Amino acid sequence: MALDQTLKQIILLNSGCIPAIVEVHKKAFPDSAITRLGTESVRRYYDWLVNGPHPEAFRVGLFVKNELLGFCFGGRFNGATSGFLQKNRSFLAWRVSTHPWLLFNPIFRERITLGFTILHRLRRTQQASIITWSELAKPSFGVLALATHPERQRQGIGKQLMSATEERAREKGFRQMHLTVHPDNQQAVRFYERLGWHKTEEPGDWRGQMVKELV
């Protein structure tokens, strides 16, 4: 059922929106590593993205009345992953130790391995606390997370959120945007391609990186 466009509102997200963000994330990404670690893990992740040291971040959600239908996190984050892992490493280690069966899931195992790699790299740096996104990626406007409530898909929510995020990137003077999507998620890949995104050139071994030139 299509939504009345006059009822939709795109709003900048703040701390008060975190519970709603968590619920949308859990429903949109039920098999993600962070979801499998439990609601508190998801809450801590988005608390870091909303309240962490990210002055160049853009966080926007689409609401109908008080219901969050989808959200997009973009811009430039100071340690979107590394900062979160470092701040919550004891809690996350405890969650993994009390849920060892998760290690049998290949996607979860892959994410945990990536997390340990990031933390190892972090400890080897000479910086005070975190690796910044700007040092790990070329200067472009990143889309970190885009989620739509499963019951509200195919209603133009993702397209509107991406449009608002792209407009923000243009306002800030960026000429390129980038994101990473799971290579097997063909529905998401086609969605981004329809919006003008294209795969980066990695012959024979594309790992989900996509870019969009802002002209």
C-alpha cells in the first residue's frame, strides 16, 4: 500500500531516535553480525554513530507521524567501526563468549575476523585513539548504512533517503559518493544502479564497493 507523500517527513536523527533506529535495523538486517549479538549491541553501535565524535556525519530518517520507516547514515565518521569496537571491546568480547555458536555462522565469523583485524591495526598506529575514515578512504562522501523497514519496502523510502543524502553531499562540495554492499545482495545492487551508482573496477573479484559521481 502506497503512503501519502504529504504524511512523510525526512528528519535529522538524534539520541531520542536511537530506540526506533535499533528496531528498524533489527528488522531490516536480521542476519547481520551486530544483530546476532543482541539488541544492546545494536543500541551501542548506533549510540556511537549518533553521539560519537563525528562532526561531518549526516544522519537522516523518514517518518510518518512518529513511526520511523527508514534511515540513512552518511558523510565522514571518525572510526565508524574502529571507534565502536575500541569503545565496546569488553562488552562485545563478553557477548561472543556467551554465544559461541555464532562462530559457526560464516557471515558472523567473517565480521568478527574483520573486527579483530581493525583492532590489531588500531593498536599498531601511533594515533591517540581511533583511525578516521578520511585516512582509510579517498575523499568522498560515504553512505555507511541505509535501512528500510521490511513492511515498508517498495514505497520509495530508500530512494527519498538517498536523495536527501546526495543533496547533503552536494551542499558540502563533494564530487563523489561511495558505499559498500554485500555482493550477493542483488536486490540492493540493482537499487543502487538505478540511482546512478556503479561498481568499482575489480576484475574477477568485486567485493561490493560502489561509487557515484556527483556532476
